[in-house]
Amino acid sequence: MTEDSSRRLKSRQAHPRLLAYGVVAMVAFTIVQLSWWVIFHLRVSNREIAATAAYLEANRQAAEKVLQLHGQRQIMELGGPAEFLRMAYPELEWTAQPGKRILPGWDGYGVSIRPGRLDQLVARRRASIRMFAAEGATFVFILLAGTAIILRSVRREMQVIRQQANFLSAVTHELKSPLASLRLFIDTMEIRDLPSDKRARFLANMRSDVDRLEGLVNNVLTAARLDSGRFSVHMRQGDLGRDVAGLLTELGNDPSQRPLTVDPVLPDQPVWAHYDVVVLKIVLRNLLDNAAKYGDRTKPVRVVVGRQGSSATIEVVD
């Protein structure tokens, strides 16, 4: 993998992380902003209730002074203390207050604030708090759900990027081997005058390396078409056992394939199925190539064609 490609992959890996950090920061900011708004509303409501209570208390004291200044006669001409308060101070009322004396003849009565006035403010504040709590919880839930979806997508994208990086690294490694072999053969043929038999063997090995390179390039192109959705599969019905046997023979004669002993286990009866022969060949080639690279070459690789229920199966056991 080149340094430029490595930088591009690291940059692509950094973008999802930055997006995730941005989403988490946005969620945290939203929660803080919502909490601040609720606290601000509570403070404003408390100030409003305190200001209203102070205003009503000032009116109550003023009403008592007015009653004392007018005297009993003038107040009675207006219909009595209760009627006077109803007309002049609708938020106040004339109630029994033991020990209180404002007007002569009205001992034990005084001016008080109607209880419903402050209760309305408290009830309105509680309703606002419930509204903020319900709407805030709904908003936070939606935001967290959206964040979870985004983070899940980001994790998937990062996983795909890591898989692409691993794939590119593996392909680069696979390409280096036949290229190094080709360079060695070419350099040897340039500096030495080889006998005809050795020259023919070198050319055969070089052709094998070229075929191997061609197979790798075709696999990369196929993977790119699959990733972009431009790969078309041509399904047809056929005998899976017969086609697998033919493909194994073809791959066994392919000089680009690594040497491997294959033990095919094929049924006597046809195994009818729908499949694409080209895709089947690609899959078999890759499985056998992996078995040759990572398996025990002293043991044959069993390729078993069979059926499980209504499905046809192929097993490659190394």
C-alpha cells in the first residue's frame, strides 16, 4: 500500500470519528440547553409568583389604610367593607381574623388576599413544568434515537473502511509476489544466456505469474462491481456436481493455481440447482487458493457436493 493510499484511508477513517464526536457534542449541548431552559423558566416563574405575592400584599396593606381613613360611615355608604373591596380591590376579600380591628364595629375582621390568585400562578407553573418535561423528554428520546442510528451507521462505515483497508493490503501483498517473481525471471534472462530448456521453463513460470496476476485483477474488478451493485448474475439451471467436477479439472490444469491435491466427493445422481457458473468458478478458485495458502498441503482438500433439503450445497474441507 502506498503512502498516499495510506493517508487517504486514514482520512476516511477519521471522518466517521469526527462525525460521531460531533453528534455526541450536539446531544450533550442540546441536553444542557434544555436543562438551562427549564431552570430559567422555573426562575422566571418563581420571580413572577414572588412579585405577584408582593404586589397583593402591598394592595392588602393599602386597602387596610384606605378603610381606616374613610371610617365606618363612608364605608357603610359604599355597601360595607366587603362590597368596597370587591369594587376597589377585586383580588382582596373581607374575612374573619380573630384579634384584628380595622373598623369600629368590625372587630375580628380584616383584609386578606383571595387564595385563588396565587394558586392560579402555581398551577400554571406546574403545568408549564409538566409541558417542558414531556416535550423535553420526547425531544431527547428522538434525538438519542437518531443519534443511535447515526452512530450505528458510522460504526458500519468504519467497519467497511477497515475491511477495505485489509482487502487492499491483502491484494497489494498478493500482487507483489508474482511481480517480484516476474522481475527475477526477467532480470535473470537479461543478464544470462540461458539454455533453451531452462528458458522455456522460465517463460512457463512467467506465464503462470501473469495468469495469476490476471486472476487477482479480475477478482478485484469483480469485488468492485459487487460493491457498486453493477455486477450482473446470470442464473441458470444445471447439474452442480457435473459443473463442479469440470471446474475442478479446469482449475487443476491452470498453471496460475497453487499446487494442491483435491479429493472431489460427487454424488451419483444429478444435483439440480440454479447458479451462475462464472461466480461458482470464482468462489471455488478463491476457496482452493486459501486452502493452498493456509491449509495443510500434505492432506488433500475435500470438495463435497450434496443437498440439504431443497438446497444444493458445496463444502470445501481442508
